[in-house]
Amino acid sequence: MSAAFWDDRYAASPRHLYGVEPSAFLTRQRHRLDRRQSVLAVADGEGRNGVWLAGQGLKVHAVDGSAVGLQKAMRLALDRGVNLRTTCADLTDWAWPEGVYDAAVCIFLHLRPEHRRDVHRAMARALRPGGVLILEAFHPLMWI
Ligand SMILES: C[S@@+](CC[C@H](N)C(=O)[O-])C[C@H]1O[C@@H](n2cnc3c(N)ncnc32)[C@H](O)[C@@H]1O
């Protein structure tokens, strides 16, 4: 699905498509993260997860292909009084930072099978040694 697809979806309503509360799975992984750690929020969309992480005291860099989503993420961060760094980029064609983050968090990113391995490897390479990768993904059975 293209950036234009996500821009249209996010622009269709001032509300947040997936709400403003973080993924329940992510909140259950909270113990794996420490305050002041740096985290890359991959495909952060409208920012519900990145903004929650920032509210937990982490230094968050959110990346997503949708400029509209990231604008809404920045607005949410402002409303919550937290800092959020954003980058608008296609993850399949991004100059991924390497060895930089204490954690990477990716919640519900739809990727074509031919891109999945490379993007997941890039997430892992973006981590410092010992870094944590938190991934919530779809299972094919969900589509039956
Ligand atoms: C299902 S939404 C999930 C958003 C957010 N993680 C959440 O849980 O609310 C998927 C997100 O992945 C982003 N995305 C999909 N393919 C992408 C790509 N190739 N590059 C960058 N972002 C992409 C979309 O823009 C969208 O914001």
C-alpha cells in the first residue's frame, strides 16, 4: 500500500484511525525498555505508539511513509507535551541508520513479502549491540 493510500486514510478524519492509545502488546513489553533510551518507532503512522514511548521517557524517532500521519503524530506529541523526532521515508528505500538505537518498535506494518526480510534486517541493524526489537505483526491466518 502506497504512501498516498495512507495519506488519504489519515486525512479522511481528524480522529486517529487506530486511536491514540498505544498497542496493548507494546505496553506489555514496557519492562524491556528503560527511560532515556533511544527508540526507532518504525511505521509509526499517527503516532499513538511513538508518543506513548516518549511519554515513558524514551527518546523517540518516528519514521513513516505518510506525511499526513506524521503531522498528526506531531500534533499528538504537542498535545501530550512530549518530544518526537519524525522522518517521512519509504522504509523499503530508506538510508537506515546503523548501530544507533537502543530499541526499535514496529507495530502492524504491512509489507510485501519481497520487502519483509530486508526491512526486518534493517531494523535489527539499526540497533546498538544488545538492542531490543519489538515487532507486532500479522499472521496469514488473520486473513482467512
Ligand atoms: C496499519 S498502519 C500502523 C500504524 C502504527 N504503527 C499504529 O500501530 O498505529 C501501517 C503504517 O505503515 C506505514 N507504511 C506502510 N508501508 C510503508 C513503507 N514502505 N514505508 C514507510 N511506511 C510504511 C503506513 O504509512 C502506515 O502508517
